[in-house]
Amino acid sequence: MRSAVRYFKKGIRALGVAECFRRGLSRHSILAGVVMRADMIVDGFSLATATVGGLDATEAVLRLYERLGRKDVNVLMLNGCVISWYNVIDLHEVAERAGRPVICVTYEPSPGLEKYFREYFPEDWRERLAIYERNGPRTPAVLKTGHRVFVRAIGLEDEEAVHVLNRFTLHGSVPEPLRLARLLARAALASASELAAASFTS
């Protein structure tokens, strides 16, 4: 899929997706999506859930996107492709089914995850590893803030992806759609936990 993103366009919109979970306390994580324009105006939110330790992260991201019903989103921005305790997102499937380029951002070097897949998921580690390897290698990049990130870009060139990230990054290494999505996911998880506790004690 060739990029339809024009990163120099003022009205470009990104959907930033991040998640939050508490392992051992809940079977599901909360995924939050924030739609943001390049002028930093927020004009949409969406939520979904994924199974902690499951294999449904790809469907969760697509469900979150589809619930928005927004045709004006130009690019999906993901805070990592391995979420909810080794629940792996298939970046190519998300890009193909959403019909939008995908930029996956991470922040730390990694020696790889195969040993963790093998150790924690002996029954399906090969499936997790296959998805992870299909996502391709990460490309290191330095943002305009001087911070280094690692990027996987699907449907656009790495250089274009870095331009998009720079449009949405004010400070540090985390682009604003991802920063706000992470805050929203944390708040949603805290609220869900409080509601569950209230229902249990009532």
C-alpha cells in the first residue's frame, strides 16, 4: 500500500492508540484511541479491550478504529506492536484492513522476544513469533526534539513516518496522540476497576 499521507498538510489527522493493563488483576487491557490534527486539536476518542496474554490485539485495534467511523483519519500511530503481555499486533493486517498507513513507535532497544514467547506461551509461541517477525525490523530515528525512537512504518517510507512523528511531537520522545491515548487508557482502566469493585461490594 503506497502512502496517501501528506505530512505537510495542515489538516492531517492521526489516530494514536495506546493501552494500559494490570497483569494478574484483570483479564483484559484497555486500548484508547485519540484522533488529533497536526495543529494539536483533538477531535475524537475511541476505546476497546484486548485479552491479557491473548492473541486478539490486531482485532482490538481494528475494532477501535472502526468504532470511530472516521474516514478523515490519515494515519494510525501505535504505541508498540506487542501489548497486553505479549499480545502481538499484526501491523500489515491493520494497515490493509483499515486502508491507512501505520506507524508503530517504541522507545527502547530490544534483543528480541522469541525467548519470552517460548517461555510464557509454549502452546502458541510460533504464531506470536510469526506475527512479530512479519512486522519487520525497527528503524532507529531521531526526532526534532533530539530524542531517539524506533519506528516500523507500513504503507509509507521511513522518512515520511519520521516527518509525521515530528508534526505531532512537542517535547520528549512520545508524539502527542500517543501520549494522550496512554493517559486516557490509564484513566479508563482505573474507572473500570473502580466500577467493578463497586459492583462486587454492592
